[in-house]
Amino acid sequence: MPLHIGYLAGTTLPQNLERILPPDRYVLTPVEHFDEGTNLDCLLVFDGKIPDLEIPIVVIGEEQLECKTAQVHPQDLEKLPSTIDATIASFLDQIDRDQTIIDQQHRLSEKLKERLGYLGVYYKRNADQFLRAMSPEERSAYLAKLAETYKMIALEYFKESPDRLNQKIDEFASMAFLADVSVSQVLEIHINLMDQLSKQLRIQGHKDEILLDYRITLIDVIAHLCEMYRRSILPKGGNL
């Protein structure tokens, strides 16, 4: 099935464009204006303003743009087919990733309800076991264990192993709660882990954009921990 490639009507197309984009693979379609109803597989923009549309876009022009939109120099039009294919593939991959995040957000409330069905741990804190009461060596070891548990959560988060994941989140939140670890310290653990993973991905020649997805991991863990702290304060009447 050919790909429908749009361009603004009235644009003077390069003479060799039809050879580079053969009609059995690419159908060039002029459009009068761009809007959300534009039904195209990809849009070619020739030295013009890039429309704000959720659609794969490839810019053909001499000026190097600062945005992340795919670009092809007029002298490199032979690269256009591979650029179009890569841009469409990247766009579809991003949609899948966005949908994964949306699905995870919808499941977040239910997962919290499942995990917070018990109350016993909320009233077993001992101030002598708080992080601030530990020696520097004990504190360092405790935070290192927390960081290692969080790393396991992050690596498991998008896999199909909810029982193991819930167990690890319970473990992490309980450890943080019993030691009176602050949310800012949890955030620091997350940032340090993302920095480590980013360096590792770059060394391996991969992009680190996927790490943005792990914001939902942080939200989940902090929501769980905050709910534990909230429930540790008994309101009047003793009802939570």
C-alpha cells in the first residue's frame, strides 16, 4: 500500500522528486491548508512554516532548524525516502509509548488501592530508626539499599510482572516510610538513577528519550509513599 505524502498546494516541487518518490510507493498529494483533518501519512514542508500538527513531518530546506523535526537538505533529496520511512516509524513508536503512559496512569489509582488495603505498617514507626537518627555509615547503607530497590522497580515497571512489581514498590515505600525518608530524597534517588541509565544508553549509542517514560514510575512510588504518610496521621474519630 503506497504512502500518502502531502505538500502545500502551489509549492514548486523539485524536478526529480517523482523519481526519488516513485508513485508505486509514494502518492504525492497537494493540500490547500493543514488542519487536524488532514489525512496523510507524512507531510513535506519546503522552506515554509512548520504547522503544529500531530503528523509525521519532513522539512526540505537549506536552513538548519533547531527543532527535532526531520530535515533533508535540497542537495540530499536521495535521502528523502529513508527519512520519510524513519519519521513515520518514529511517530508511530511515540504514539505507542504515549498510549503506554496513558494506560499506566489509568491503572495507577487501582494499583494504589490494591497495595494500600492494609493499615498495620502505618503505626509501627520508631523514631530511633529514622534516617536522621542513624550514624553516617548506617544512613549511607540504608539509602544505598533504597536506591537498589528503586532501580529494580524501574527496570521491572513496564514489564508484565505486576505481582513482583507491587511487592517491590511495597518494599521500597515501607522502607522509606519506616525511616522517615522525605519525598525530596526519593526524587534524588530517581534523578541519580536516570543519570546513570542515560550515560549507559549513550555509551551504547542509544538515545535516552525513553527515560522520560519513567516519570510515571516516580509518580507511582511517590503517590504510594505520600498515601502512607497521610494515613499515618489519624484524623479525629480515628477514621482514615
